[in-house]
Amino acid sequence: MCAAVFVGNGNVSLIMGRVRIPTSSAAFRALRRRRPRCTRTCSPSSGQGWVHNVKLPRCCRCPSCPRGYSALVLSALERRITALEANPRVSAARRVQVQRQLEDRIPEARRAVQVLLSRMTLEPRLSRAESNETRSGDAEYSRHALLPGTYAEVALWADELRMKGRLDVLTITGDRADITDHKTGLEDPAHLDQLRFYGALWMHDLVANPRRTTLRKLTLAYPNRDVSIDALDGSDLASFAESIKARVLEADRRIEVDVPAATTGPQCLRCPVRSVCTVYWTTVIPVPSSVAPDAWFDFEGIVGAQNGANSWWMLDLSGTRPVVLLRTASAQTSLSKGQRVRLLGIRRDADPDVEAVVATLTMGSEVFVVLDDRTD
């Protein structure tokens, strides 16, 4: 049942479907009593300790529940956290921890949203009924020609380039289009090439852009300022598209070999499969003693003797020299002496009472047991 609030002639009504119920009526009060109550246990002083249930409506009376932009940020956070339930590498306890950490940053995110929106011009979308455009393309993804207006999280597919991508914001006005990409970190010249790549996708997506609406401006929206460049066109766009095709062919060549070559670098720390990459573990991981206190690092070694209820000595790969005193945040962590393990995302801690390197296996860390010595 749809609902809307109507204000007119001094009367306030709640429209349920085709029935208008005055908010001052007994029927409205009865309807409000039947509405599911908010399940949050908010503290008026801090707003912490929320018990979220995204299927229930937002509480409109609790003074600690977020409103406005804060409510939008919280709603987005809840959707992201819910999506993690299907990830076997993220435990329920870890999800709760991440949610609490991110909830603490809701005020920061709200300010960022306000700043970004204040620098944007949002165009109303032309309804499909006002256009002759019809839905087309792969029905699985419900893709169709995009009409004038502003769109968020736009998926583009360029069959000719064999590439796809997702834009942050696409604005179509008349016979031109603009692309905006939001960045939360420091400025990087590589971001400009990412914008040009999005531009090429837009110009080669024959479903979303069948009329080949040209791009006018590409914008990087950083926290403190916008950086805009002109979109590529003509021969410049053609050359850039050819470079993309060449890189795709090179990627084909690399993955068709029996043992694909590993491309190591700073990106390795974000690689979800680095736990099984022999090149990474033999050439990239740091020496534990070189890691700064409170910094995060990966480690491979042999589990040695247990030092306490929640700590083990980690030996080098020869199994003879203690390298790291590993402490765990949970008593449920189980390690067996003699295991060869790869530890992802452990934190070096400073302990003046221990001469060796001390590290903590946190709730966000991962442990992989190496079963044999086969290379990748």
C-alpha cells in the first residue's frame, strides 16, 4: 500500500492508496498505533547501541535516531553491511565491529555528502512516458537508453571495447552529457585516466547511449575541490579507445599462459587472492622488524610454541628462529605447532617488555594454512 502526506487548505492528511485520512481523525490514530515500532535502543546522550532492522520504518520520535542526510548515510551503511552476510571471509563478529566503527563516522560522512551535493547541479529526469524511447538490451540487467536527467551508479557496457564500468554520477542535458567521479582520498593524476576511460565507455555503450550523446565535461569531485577536464573527442577519443583494446588483448595473452605472471606493487595489499600468490610471499612481504608500530602487515612462517593463553611464537620458514610474538584478540583462535601459515592484516604493537617483534591477530585479520609447497 502506498502512502503520501498531503497538505492543503490548512488540513494535513495521510493518503493511503485512494483513501485520504485526516491526521486528526481517530482512523489515523489507530493506523499509527498499528505501525511497527522502532526497534532501536538509542541512548539520548550518545546515540550508540542501536539495534537496526532495515525492514521497519524509521523511528520519528526517538531524539537519537539519525535524520536527514545522516539517515541516508545510515541507510546506505546498513545495505552494505547486509551484503557482507554472504561473504564467508567476514564473520558475524567482524560485521558488528565494522558497523560500529562506521557508525562512529556518520557525522563525518554527512558533512562530506552535504559538501559534495552543494557543488552539484542535479537535473530532473525525463519520464519514459514523455519519450519515445523503449527499454532494450540484455533483459537480465534491464538496461535501456538513458534519457535527460541525473543518474547515480550508472553501469556502462562497451561491447566493442570488451569493457564495463560504473559511473558515480552521469548528467544528461539536451545534446550533451557530463560525468562526475567522487574521490575521498588525495588527488592523483591517474584519476584523470579513469575519467577518460568512463568517457570512452559512455561513447561506446550502444544501449545506454544509442544516440551517441557527446560528453562535455569530466569532473573529479575531491573533498575540498572539483577538478574538471574536457572530454576526449574525435581522433583523441579513437586513439584512447584503441589503447584500451590493446590492453585487453595483452590481458588475454597473459591469462592464456599456463602460469600467469604476477604483477606486484602497492596494489597487492588490496588483492583478495594474495594469500595464494607465491610471488607475493617471496618478494613483496616486509621483514617484520622493518614494520612501524601500529602498522599493518602480512607474515608467513611456522607456528612455534604457545607462549600464553592467547599468544604464540611465530618462527621463520626454516622453523628454527623466532621472528614474531603473535597475540590474538580472541581466546577462540586455534593454532597448531608446526603449521605453516600465512597471516593477512596483522598489526605490529609496541611492547617495551618484549625484545622481539610483537603483533596482534585482530578480528579483521585472516589466517591461511599452507598445506603443501606447490607454486602458483
